[in-house]
Amino acid sequence: MPFFITHWINLLSMLFLTLSGFYIHFPLFGGFMGWARGTHFFWMFVVLINLVVRIIMAFFVKSANQLESRHKEADIKNWLPQPENRHQFWPCVKYYLFFKKDYIISAKYAPLQKMAYLMVPVLILLAGYTGFCLWPVTQNFAFFQAGINTIANWFDPGFGGGALMPVRIVHYWIMWGILCFTMIHVYLANVYSFAPSKVVLAWIEDPHAPVKEEA
């Protein structure tokens, strides 16, 4: 249930952040910029708080450590290398490159899943940091000014001077990275059946799914 809640919060956060972000970047009609900016920063705080809560829960909330299993361990173990699938990185790569027909799963997450899921918090934190660099309330703080100048110098060494456009560009492309992950994540989670989405979004388990009974 806790992960069901955090998943829904992430879904709503990304929806409102994306819609408001697109409007801020492409204001196709007038009169909503203040609303869009306020919505954007509200949901930024929501998604950052949700991320922190989710990371903390990973150490204390238990979940199944393998598919079709009732055996539970601290969720953080599912994100780290496990004996069950430590040797499956290259077979997993071959499967997604269509060089291998059978997909071997012997833990809750495959190696590429672990890598992708660990990248998402990094992208969210980078999006949050660049967002604070752009927010007038915080952009003059030394911590964020350093980021503004560093990013500006990446685009044009010596340009610096607190230029915000390079930060906007980086923030925008981070958003596209998160959106691309989301689309691939939704596709791969449901490519064989909608059972995973039913569990995550509606807390409905497939009564016909096989279950491994632990000795």
C-alpha cells in the first residue's frame, strides 16, 4: 500500500509538472502564466518530498524480492545487485536488442530495470536543482548561483554572469529524459499484460497469477 500511494503521487506530480512546464515554455494562450508557475513549483515540492519519503521507505518497508513470491525483505535490496540476477546483465541487454528470445527474470527487477530506476531519482533531483536555479525566490542563493554560472559556462565558456537560458535548456531536456523513461516504463510494464498496472494504480491483484510458496 505505501508504494501504491507514492506511485500515484508521482503520476499526478509528473502530469501537472509536464502540463504546466509546457505552458511556461510555450504559452500558446495568455492569462495563465501565474497559475502555471505556481502549479509548477507546488508540484515540484510534492515530487521532491515524495522522492525523499520513497527513499526512506525503501529501507523500512518490506516487499517481495522475487516475482510471484510472497517472501518479503527490505525493499532497498530489490534496487541493489542480488545473487538471483547478478549474472543477467548481458542476457538482459541481448533480449532488449532482439538478439535473445527468452527473457530471464529471477528477481523482482532485472538489471536494466535497476539501473533505470536508480537514474530516475538523479533526474528528479537535477530537475529540482535547475528549477530552484530558475525560481526568483532561490536563484540568488550562492548554492544555486554556482549552478547557474557553471551551466552557462558549459554552453559558452566565459559567458557566465548568471545567464538563465542555458539553465532553462538543461531543465527542459531533463524533463524530456523523465518523459522518455516514463513512456518506456509504461510500455514494458504492460507489454505482456495489464496486471502490473492494476496492482500499482488500483491495488487489484490477479487472482490467477502463480505464487511461489517459500519453504
